[in-house]
Amino acid sequence: MSKRDPATLRSYRWYGPDSLRAFGHRSRARQSGLGDKDFFGKPVIGILNTWTDLNSCHMHFKSTVESVKRGVLQAGGMPMEIPVMSCGESLTKPTSMLYRNFLAMEAEEMIRANPIDCAVLLGGCDKSTPALIMGAISAGVPAVYVPSGPMIKGNWHGQVLGSGSDVWGYWDERRAGNLSEEEWKEIEGGIARSSGHCMTMGTASTMTALAEVMGFTVPGASSVPAMDSNHLRLAAEAGRLAVNNAWDGPGPGALATRESFENAIAVDMALGGSTNAIVHLLAMAGRAGVDLDLDDFDAISKKTPLIADLRPSGRFLMEDFYFAGGLSAVLNRMETILHMDVPTVNGRTIRENVKGAKVFNDEVIRTLEDPVSADGGTAVLKGNLAPDGAVIKHSAASPSLLKHTGPAIVFDSYKDLSERIDDPELPVTEDSVLVLRNAGPVGAPGMPEWGMLPIPKKLLEKGVRDMVRVSDARMSGTSYGTCVLHVAPESSVGGPLAAVMDGDNITLDVEARRIDLEVPKQEIESRLENNSRKDARYHRGYTKLFIDHVTQAYKGCDFDFLEGTERTPEPEIY
Ligand code: FES
């Protein structure tokens, strides 16, 4: 059989044979108004679209998908649009993280169950990127990722506003009595001015960049703002690539390798990316059978300079980053650090794709010799409070707090925190360490972004804007502050966080990579033995499945039965 023999296509099993079943499939294609020239013998490109009215970051996907279809048709393929769950960051409760694995399962099953030769994945808002790629890796069918692109810059009274980061900052000012109701409303109307994902270097910008680093996108695609016409041009290119890859392109397993994960971690550090990237990359690596752990992140962080001056760690936003040369220019600048010869979806290596890519603004993208900081943005901590690890984005923390000992103020849940944090009687000082527990993968459930605990109002009024905070939660990629996150094992499964009592001293030492509870070992063990754990509140449905099977943060919070490279068999067609 020749390389372009239709019988080599996966979809041929549905449409090709002279059988009763295939007759049914073809007759139903004709029911859709399709004829021989539309579909028979052509690669079928399944476009997984995460558009929904509930996700404002993906509003433009109705037009993006038309560009993908245009590219597919130009290249001689047949586009089939498939709506899938969106898990938008803003509205999905209790947290979109609860549904990342749900979307990953949906993507995998939709690809496998249908006559798809290559998938085009439309995502961008936080969890949608790792979810779609996890699903594609497990399905084992070639896939091209189309990132939504960031929204344009926010604006209020001439000041630039960044997604998330400025919400937290101005909310503190509001609580401190420094902003009127009218001003607060003006900010509400100015901070999200177009479709596209958050335009700080939050989780969405981080994960779409890392998808590109790993070779899943058309080169340059992740930096292009959603409203820039280049977004549509690159979407069409993704459609054309998908048709080509349906015949003989690299499968996701050829892209998700140890080398490409090392590249992704290094670029995450160079960009000052979201702490959430750690959880997502671990989960993606688990699907690809790549041995990756927290120590890899710390080791790569220590030797990778932070060169992108982007909020929340730095000053600029994604639109500035795009005009400064974007990710292609960063990758070119990092050629001595990265594995440059890894493959990408267009059949070329990263080296070939970024050759000649220039930086146009050295303020936004610094050189390796003159970085924002000499090491990466994230550190991995261990200690008796986090035997299986914790993380801190020290690039977005207060330098004065990176080595700190203080007495704990403990909150047992976010509800408890909300009810007491502004209590004038709360015995809190700026030296206290705020602790939130029962906020992990099982405890919350879903490990919400509660880890940037609010500063108590009475301290805000005194001008305090940062404190050491410790939790088994995550925090938004747009957040900042001295927040120790992802403490594992989490308190709800018996981790040492459950043993902390008000007044216990906690020591954070980022340079030594330690987080410790200054309580004797025996006392900690005794407290944990006597700790009466609450029964899970969820006894049915997807949430029950989640808490029964989710792994801890240091393993990526995937479901235990989805890890590994074993494939579900291709469907039988009788
Ligand atoms: Fe969608 Fe931030 S809310 S990326």
C-alpha cells in the first residue's frame, strides 16, 4: 500500500469496508449532506472545541474553528467539529481543577470512539490545555493544539491592568478602604476587555507556552493575542498540518518525551510561569510514561535564569511579550539550555522553527547574561511539614520573607478562613504564618486556588501586603506573595498539616528548600494519631470517583487508573 492509500487511515475502518456497518456509516455521512468527494478517502480531522457561553476566554472559538476547517479543506481533509467540556476557570465550581481529568477523559474517549485520523484541540483557559493534551496522549492519535491566545491588556484610568494579579492587588486596596465603590466598578469593566485567556503569565499563558515548547502547536501560536488576525491564520495552518499529520505525522507520544518535558520545565522557569504547571506537567508525563518528579523541577529551576519580565513576577503583559518577539524569541535565546532538536507537529525541530527569531524589546525578554533573576521562578520545598514536597513561586514572593519563622494561625477550611480572617480579635501579627488545610485534591475536593490566603484586614490597614502562607491548595498562576503551596501529603489524607496547632512555630527557608513545623516528631505523630478525620461529603457521581482515585499533588492529581502508557484497545467495528 502506498503511503497515501486511504486504507491506511484510521477512519477507513469506519467508512471503507464493504460491510453492513460501513454502509451505515456512509449512509449517515450522506444524511449530513456529504458525498463521495467530501469524505471518502480523505483524512477525518476531529476538531475538539471547548467553546461555550460559560467560558469568556474561548468566546472567539466560533470563528477560530471556521479557520481550522478552512485549513483542513484546503489540505484535502474532512473537518468534523466536536464540542467538548470547557471547564472555564472563572465560573466552574468548586474549582475547574476538579474537572481537568473529566475533560481529559472526554477528549481521549471522543477521539478513540470516532473515525478521527488527527485531532485539532482548541483550548487555552487554564485546565483546558493540560486536559486536552493528556487526553490526546492517552488516545495515541496525532493531535495539533490551537491555543486561544491571551486577551488584550486591561486599562483603568490609563493604568494597565493584568488579569488576576491586579484583581488581588486592588481588592486589598478596597478592603483597606482605599478604593471607592465607583472605582471598583470601573476596574471591573476594564480588566477583561476581549476574548482570550488571562494575559498575565498565569496558568493559561504558561500552559499554552509549554504546549508549544513540547511541539504540539504551530510555531509561534501561543504568544499571539486572541484578537490578532494572526490567530486565525495560524488556526488555518493548524488545520492544514492536521491533514498532513493524519497520514504520517508524529503521534503525541513522539512529542511528549523526557527531553521535551525538560524543555517545558526550563521554559516555565525562564518565563516565571505558574506553579500549576508543575501539577499539570507531572500529570502529562504520567500519561506519556515519562519519569518526572518534583526534584526535576527544582534542579532545572536552579540552573535556569528567569528572563521574561512578566506579571505576576514582573512588569509586563502577554501583548508586550508578543511584540517583544514572543516565545519563539525566548526559545532562540535559550538555545544553550534547551534540547533544540526535539520534534514538533510541523515535522521540524524547535531549532529549525525558531531560527532567526529576534527579541525586539530587551526589557520584556532579557538576555541570559542579564536576567531578571539568576535562577528560575519556582522552588520545591521538603521538610517535616511536607514530606512529599511543596512548592513556592519565590519570584513572586517578598524577599524578606523567604527565610522566616513565625507562629501559626490555622484555618480548617476556606469557610473557616472567610469567617475569621477579618475578625478584629484574631491574634495575628505580620510575623504570623497563615495555615489553610483541608484544601487539597481530596480535602476540598479538587485542590482549589485558595493558596493565596487573604491578608487580615487589620494588617492591610497597617500597610501589610504580604505574609507567609502555607496550604495544601494551589494558587492562581496570576497570584503572588509568599505562599507555600501543594503541601503533600495533604491534611485530609493524614499529612502533617493536620497536626499544626495555633501558636506552633513554622519555619520557611527557601534557600535551604525547607518547610518545617517546629514541634518534636513524637508530638506530631501523637497529634496525627488522635486526629479525627471528617468523612468525605461526597458519596456519588463524578466527585466520588474523583476523591477515590485522584493522586496527590506531587504526582500530578491525575486519576490512578489513567496513569501509564497502556492503551485502551481500539473499538471493534462489527
Ligand atoms: Fe480563563 Fe484565566 S479565566 S484563563
